[in-house]
Amino acid sequence: MAVGSKFLNHLKSGKVTFEEVTHKVVYTAFDLAQTTKRKLSEIAKTVLVKGDGKYFLIVVPANHLLDFTKIKKILGVKKVSMAKEGEMKTKFKVKPGAITPFGTIHKVSVVIEKALLRTPKVLFGAGSFTESIVLKVKDFVKLEDATVGVVSKRDASKKDPKPAPKKKPKIKRVAKKKPKKRKAAKKLPKKKKK
């Protein structure tokens, strides 16, 4: 797997157990859930926000919406907004949608939604559109020294994706051949006795 060495070293130095997951290219948490056949509540969505000029990573379940009023309160800032895509490219050197939730790598503070603690293991972004990691939420909180709080609310419109229909295997039907009947041996005409 091509997860960045800096990222892997960070996880290994924290002595946490994790599983690397490779998947097809996905750009949304919904697509990731569908591709990996997981519930949205098991997918961590990472959002970069800017509060009073400072950057923060907010980590919420994929089926939640950010609550900016609660975020302002927990961060202790007067103004908060989502960071612009250009800021992600220039300041953090990542493509929009591919930021990891690991603030220690990006040198920013992390806030994690309390609701994620109900899910023992969560799928986190690993810095690309084709790789993720599964990690215990409690290990993530400890590794990142993340602030835990209520910063989002469940989005009732976001339902878990329906699994893709399973393709039925193509069965080649072969007609059963009836066994050939053996022809009875021809009876030879009886020889006449003289």
C-alpha cells in the first residue's frame, strides 16, 4: 500500500494497531461507505475549519452535519468557517477531500465528535482517494490528544447506502443428454434343422 511513510511512522510511533484498506477511487464519505460496505456512522469525515485565523480539524461521523455554533463554543472563537480549497492546497499541501484527521501531522488541533466514541473502530482517511485506515476511536483520541465534544448533529437525510446488488453468477445450462439406448443385438435367424 502506498500510504505515506510520514503518516505510517506517526501511527507506529503512537503504538496503535491499525488496518490499511485499499479501495477504488472515492471522493465522498457516502461513496466510501458504499465501496467498503460500511455504515456511514463507521466512516470518519474530516473537515478543515478556520476559527479566528487559526486552523482546526473537525472529525465527525459521515452521517453528521457540522454545527458551527457548537464549534465556535468548543474552540472558544468568535468566528468560524470552513477552510477554502485553495488554503488546503497551499498551507497543507493536500488535495481537497484527502486531508487526514491527524492534526499532529498537519500541526493543528483536532476536535472529534462525541458520537464517534460509540463506534469502537472507524474508517479514517489516509491522505488519498484510494486508501483509508481502520483504527480504534479511543486510540485516535489518545494519539492526537483530540478534544472530544458535540460539534455536529445527525443528518436525517443521510441514510446508509444500499449495498450494490450482487451479480448472480452466470450459470451455463447444459441440457441433460438422455443416455443412449443400446440397441438390442440383432437376432440371427434360426437355422433350419435338416
